[in-house]
Amino acid sequence: MIRSPVRSTARFAIPAALIVLAGCLVYWPSIRGGWIWDDAEEVAQNPVLRDSDGLEKIWFAPAGTDYFPLKTTVQWLEWRAWGDDPAGYHAVGIALHLLSAFLFWRLLRRLGLRWAWAGGLLFAVHPLAVESVAWIAELKNTLSLPFLLLAMLAYVEFSDRSDGAIQPGAATRTQGRDGRPARPLSAPGSAGARPYYLLSLVLFLLAMLSKSSVVMFPVVILLYCWWKRGRIGRADLAGAAPFFAVSLGLGFVTVWFQHHRAIVAGHRLAGSLLSRLAGAGLSLGFYLGKCLWPTGLLPIYPRWEIDPVTPLDFAPWLAMAAIFACLWSRRDAWGRHAIFGLGFFAVNLLPVTGLVAMSYLRISRVADHFAYVPLLGILGLAVAGADRLTSADRPLVPDWLMKSGIAAVALALAWQAHGYAEIFRNERTLWSYTVARNPGAWAAQGNLGYALFQEGRVAEAIPLYREALRLNPDYAEARYDLGTALLRTNDVAGAIAEYEQAVRLQPASAEMQNNLGTALVRAGRLADAAGHFEAAVALEPDYAEAHHNLGNAMLLTGRLPEAVRQYEEALRLDPGDAAAKSGLEIAERALQNGK
């Protein structure tokens, strides 16, 4: 039977339009949102994005806490398009998320699932994805996933062509996995398969350069090979080897950056191997629950402690082992598909379950943005279940009822996601929501204090900083922010005490050194202040404000030649600094008078 082109187009256009419309409605609140958490530090206040030579620094001299150069390159380009207007960055994040929804639909279709469009729709509106899409700094998530899905699509094509799944003139298989007429593919080992392999490898490299959390893709392709043929052969292992090389190489780079840039002293991975294993199992169970029932979502979840370790802490692992044993016993039937879906979910989560040191784990053991990629495994399994229930041989559920059920679930998820996206509008909304539901979140307490301080509500911010420090006395940022708030209220002695604690915790922070020096000047301790200004410029030679402040300290202590040099350097870095220009004139006149 020949299909009508109009009907075929409508079969694609209607669900496609539904995905776009649903996604835009869900994320409309975030388009109007501002900078949250580390968005400003990563984008609005990031000097490398303003630098015309920034691309070279991004790729060959990175100064940040991670090495995701492709992500930062996109931000460099965005800065030239949007400047400091958050709306453009939000729009890009939403567009990439919707692109991933379409690619996920395409991948499920390629794997032969008739209800593949439902997977794309559910991913577009799932509340667990909100944090990744509405948080500008998580561009690394929304950028890496399209590359990962394209890499998987290319690998599936390579695998089919290499296997000669359908050879020209073959009569063994006349239909694709979805029941449609299959198109002829190349013979095994033919050159027609190789470009898809190379394309998959390049796309995976681009995904890794966007965010290394996709590091488990080589394991996923081996899982796919097992799902497809029921075994993993030597050719599969050889084919996966270059992917493992990329994964290990850039994975080690990420670990290095985490240990040397992101994880500050005192925040190394704590706990015994047993406690970390127990925590990993609890994390997997937590994420599975949020995928299936995404309510009670939080920007920062309570951080459970596993000390001492009890046998009950390993209950999730025992449950997962029992489920796997059950599925393995049915691996020749539906169990194979369940192992593939759940395996994708678990494999992609393992790197973020606490087995490897990560800076975020000091805040909480779990986070929604860690589940952005693993979520696809659960949704893919749900789509496979829908296919089985509506199988043409013995359908247990009629198509109309399945469509109604999918629509109802998508509507419920979209409603929940839209409401959650609302809280990402600004810092105060985000952290007020978090503190109300998780008052033990010290980072949320400190961030809410900072949001109120930025609004000029200093008296309300100070108790929040103090509560954050009660919960975590080593929270250097809160000590620094509290010092700034106290200085604003003219409590100079209190400000100095907090700044000194902040510098003790993070001596490599040029900003903290500079502000401690500023407070010491207010207290008349000029010699001590000069020492901290000198530390600031040593840590960050292009820090114009610190050079200016050091010039002031030198001028006030009569070190005129040094004051002139510091003012000149401050003006070289910031030619518009009128105060530095005035200080330079005073210092030069004093030198002349002294002669």
C-alpha cells in the first residue's frame, strides 16, 4: 500500500508540533528568568567571554574549575549575541532541550519502537529536566546530550550496516523493527559502514568536550550490542576501544580539574569505601524514584549521612540484584529490553553517585541535573512497555486508550514541570523555595542571604549568613559575604574577623584577600592591608581594583614610588578608573615636592 505524502507528513508534524508547544509552555517562566547561583560567575562576570582572544584561552589555557571547552566556546559566542541579557541564554537552553527530545524520538524510532514520539514528548516535559534547562550554567547538559544522541544514532547505523542487517536482495528480513519496509543496507564489513563509525566517534568527542558526564557511552554501546545480538563479541570490543580511549582521556582531565580546581581543601571525598558504596546504591534508588514519580523536587536535597554503615544501607543494592536476576532469567524475551533500559539508566548515573570525588557532593549526594541523561533509559523502557501492551499480535491495550494514557501522563508532567520552572525566575525565589523545604541546606541559606543583600536588605541577609555558618562553619563564601554585610553596617571589627576566616579557608581567593585589605584600611591597619593587597595582585595580576587599593595603601604609608607603579598598573588594566588617576596625580606631585 502506498502512503499518502500528506498523511505521512501529518503523522510527523502533529506530534512534533505538540512537543515544541508543550516544551515552550513548560519553560516559558525560565525565558523571563535572571541569573541564578553560579550563572553570573560563569557567564555575566566571566572575563574570558569578553576577551577577543578568549577562544584560545578556553581551549589551551582554561582558568575555570572544569575543562568543557566546547560548552564555553558556545557561551563565548552567545556573549557576542546576547551580552548580559539572560533571555537569549535561556532560549538556547530550551532549544537544545527540544532538539534532544526530537533526537530521542528519532533514536527510539530507529530502534523499532512504534510509540517513539511519546518518548520525545515525555522527555520534553519531564520535571526532572527542569534544573538542567532553566539553569544557564547547565548548558553543559543541554549541549552534550544532542551530540550524545547523534553519536548513538550514528553507531546504530554503523552497527546495522556492519552486520548487514538487511543486504541487497536478501529475503530474510523484509521489514524494519517498526514493521515498515526496510531499506537496503551495505554488506558486512563494507566501506559504507565506516563513515558512520567515525561520525559516532567524533560526535562522542564533541559530547565529552561539552560535559564529561557522558563518559559512560562506550559501556552503553556495548550494552546495545548485547541487546541487539545477545552477546558481545571481539569485534564489538575492538569497535568500542577508541570510544574508551576518548572516555578515559577526557575523564582523567575532568578528575584532575575537580581535584586541583573545584574541590577546595577540607572537601575531599569522605567516608570509607563501604559508606560510598552504600551511598551509591541509595542514590540510584533515589533517582529511579524521581524518574517515576517526580514530585518534591528541590534545587538542593537534604544530604544524608551514612556513618556508621548498617546492613540496611545496602538494601537498594540487594533489591537491584534481585530485579536483575529476574530480568536475566527472561533475557530471551522482554527481560532483554528491560536490562537495556535500566542498564542505560544505571550506567550513566554511576559516575555521579559518590564513588568518584566531585565538588558538588559536599552540598548534597544527589541533584536533578545529574539525572538528565539517565532519564532517557527509564523513558525508553516506558515506551518499550507501551509497544508491548499494544502489540499487533495480542494487544492488551487498544491504541486509543494508550494515546489517552500518554496524553494524561504528559499533561500531569507538564503541569508539574511548569510550576517547578517558575521558581527558577530569580535567586530570591529559588532559594526561598529551597530553604522553606530544606532548612538544613547551608548553601541555600547563604545564597538566599546573598540574594537579599543584592536587593539592599542587609539586615535580613545577616541572619541567613549566620545560619549557613552554623550549619557549615567552613563555608568560606558565606563568611566572606557576612564580612561584606557587616562592613556595610559599619561593623568593621566583625567584618575583619569574618574576612580573616574566609581567607584562612580559601587563601587563593584574590577577591577575599582584596576585601580583607579594604576592611583593614578602614580599621587603620595600613601595613596589614598592604600585605593582603599584595597577595591579591600576586594571585591575580590583572586585578585592577587590587592594584588600585595597593596604590592607596602605599600612598598612605609614604611609599610613593611603589604607589605610582600600582596606580599606573591599575590604569593600564582599567583606563576609566578616575579614582586611580586622581591617586596617581597626588602620588606624582608628592614625589616632585619631596625632590
